[in-house]
Amino acid sequence: MKKERLYNIEEYHCLDIISLYSNINAHAKAINGLPQNHSEVFNKRGWMLPFLFSYDTLLWKRWDYWFEIIEKGTIDGSGPIPQIKWANTGSNEVQETSKMLQHCLNHYEANIDNFADWLIWGLSINKETNINHISQNLNEHYYRAFDLFLVLKYPTDYLSHILTEETGKGYKSGLGYYPTPFSISEMMVKMSFSDDKSYKTETVNDPCIGCGAMLLPASNYTLRGYGQDISKIAISLATIQMYWYAPWYAFHPNNLKGFNDFKDIIMINSNNKKQKEGQYAFNL
């Protein structure tokens, strides 16, 4: 399937496309302009953000919604959460987008770790990650192969699939990673949240987050979420996907108000004073 058909630009008004380019250039002023070639990527941390923000404005308007909340300092009066319609994982569009991501790793220097670092650098997720260990050759390959628009237009849990594929090829840090199929995750989340109630002020936690298969669909219901995992690469990939699809989980200032905060956790002491191991019980 040709990319022109995947982009499906015809479904947008010409004024939307004009605004898209205008927004990209406006956001790019923060990094002194877009990179003019692949080599400039090394000097422009966050170079992908103008595209992320502008594509999202065209497609889902989630970052716009979140920036307004951050500016106000509260979720009160913020209106309903912009909904993402998750793409069918069996669709041709998702399959083609998955092939694009797999092509990114189809390079003799490429691996899931340096690809994650490259994305983290481009999205300016943290100040610690750099791409000095990525060669000019590999950077050019990623720069030409990666297509953020397709990732955003056909949203799903792509990086869980990529990590599973790489693990099957011998990537040892992914051993033991068995993600829940995204369609199942969607169903479980829908069963947990009823449509006739607002959960916007609530907080969701995934104690075994993986690449975010459960939190991603939960972002249609709540504006605050946490997750943890024993896999460092899974955490990195989950964070990347939150930047793509769930900005309130990706970038969440601590001073935001309006949430239904829990009372302090009270730990119930074990009756067995000699017990030194095992799980603690909590009363929330």
C-alpha cells in the first residue's frame, strides 16, 4: 500500500493542511527551526516535537487539550477527554505502519535500545539520554525510515509488538515479555470503566506496565496514571507511546489540581511479629 493512500490527505480540508504546516513552523521556533537534514538532528534535542504537536492537533487534539489544562493549573472545567479511536490491529493500515517500524530496525547497526534512544532524543523525553553513540549512517536511516504521522494516524500498541519481535530474534533484555494483545487490553479497560460515569479525576495504576497496553486505552477515561515494570526497555517504550498518544501520562506537572487524591496509606501490621518476608496489606 502506497504511503499516499495511508496518509489519506483527501479527508482533510485544505485549510487544515495549511494550518498543519503553519503549526509545525511555529513550534519549531523553540528549537531554532527544524533540522534541514539528518545531520542536524544531533544538535536539536526535541526536533520531533513540532511534528508531534502539529500532527496531534490535526488528528486527536490531545496535546492542545493538555496544554490548556497545564496553563490553568487545574482539570476543573476542562471538558470531556478527547477520545482516541484505536485502530484495528488487523487492518492493512496498522500492518503497514508496523512494517515501517520494523524497517527502522532493518539496519546492521540498529537495535531496539538505540532506536528507543533516538526517539527519546527526538521527543526530548529526558535530559539524560543522548544519541552520541548512534552513527551518522544509522541516524540517517532512522531519519528517513521513521514516519510519525502514520504512528499517530493509526494508533495502537506498536512498540509491544516490536519488542516481542526483537525478543524472538534474540534480544535478551526482552526475555519474559509477553504483552497482552491490545484488543484484549481495550476490552478489559472498557469493562473496568462504565460509559455513564466520569473518571477524569481518578488515578489509574498498572503495576506491570510493559509498553503501556493497559494505560493507553485507559487514557480515554482518566487524566492521571502511573506504571512500573522490571524491564528498563519496556519502560522506555511505554514512555515513548505515552508521548505519542497519552500526554497526561507522559508529562504531568505535580502541581495540577482537581484530582480525587487518596488519603494517606495506612499499613496493617502483621500479627506475626517474627514474619520478615511476604507482601504487606494496605488499607486505602
